[in-house]
Amino acid sequence: MTIHREGKATIAITFVTLAIINLLVDKLVGNCCYISCILGGVSIGLFLFIVSFFRIPNRKLTIDENKIICPADGKVVVIEEITDVEYFKDKRIQVSVFMSPANVHVNRNPISGEVIYNQYHKGKYLVAWHPKSSTENERWSVVVRNNKGTILYKQIAGALAKRICNYTKVGDVVKQTEEYGFIKFGSRVDILLPVGTTINVQLNEVVKGGVTVLASW
């Protein structure tokens, strides 16, 4: 397991802040070991949670040009046919994966291909499972095309997620399962697939980014 680069500053700030708070409380309460122990335990738990949030676990990634691989860890919360108003302007199958704060938050490319669209949208911070979060929340959309087809996948901010990191730009040639972004503190990823694509996951299924086969061409 390694720590994501987006987390290094946050982890350092958290450590320093908690250390200062504990030192100050120790001075204020004097010999009250009870309070110091409780605060110390809470601080350790919080620090370990922050470290865990930015973890990149070692795992065997799935590479298959005939498959569309899940871009994020989490739970499948939507599988439905929608009309895309952002890019395709036609009907697509939307599969959405909700990421809780406990999930790994590295986002990975579902397919290999060329980035032909990359757009950041300012927006609201509705809870990630809200039906309108796909179109009204802060989000970052990427469209990738290869000889199998074209898909759109978007990172969507939620009530807690206030920062979306995206490392792609138009013209990039990306590889399947390579990291393309990161969302801090819980949210969701939507994947828009051509109608007729075979979906290999079910509602409420727990999936792993870069590992679980989301769909097949």
C-alpha cells in the first residue's frame, strides 16, 4: 500500500494540528490522565482514518480491451437508460458508483483510448446519491474514444467532496486502469455507455476500481 500524492499535505497538516491540540489540552488539564487518554485515542483514530482515505492498495488490475473496467471503488447505485444532454445528445446507459469516505478514492480509466473531451463544471454540492447530482453538482467529465466505441465518465462532487482532481486533457492517449483522477472525501462516478452495451454489474454490488468488469462491448 502507498499514499496518494494528493494526501501528503493533508496528512501532514492533520498530524501537526492534532499534536498541537493534544499538547495544549495536556497543559490545561494537568494530571487528568482520563481526558488526555480519550483525546489521544480520538486523535489517533482520526489520523489513521485520514491516512486510510488516501491509500492506494496493491491489487492486480484487469486489462481487457473487450471490457469496460470500473473506474472507482464503491457501490453501484444507478443502472438506467438516460438522455445525455452534455456531450452525446442521445440515449446512453448510465452506471453510477457511489464512493463513501471509507472507500479508495483513486479514479482509473475504464478503457484505453484518446481523450476527445474534457470539461470541468462548477455546481452545487447535493448529496452524491441525489438524482440531480449528475447534472447539477460540481463535476468533471471526460470522453474517451477507441476502436470499440466512445464513453463518457464523470467525477461528481458530493456534500463532503469539495475538490475534484483530474489529470487528463484533450489529446491525451490514456491506458485502461491507469489513474486519471482523485476525489477528496466521498462522492460518485457516472459512466455513460452506448445503448446495447452488456452490463456486468448489478445494483448495490460492491465494486473495485481497476478490477471489477463494469460492462462488455
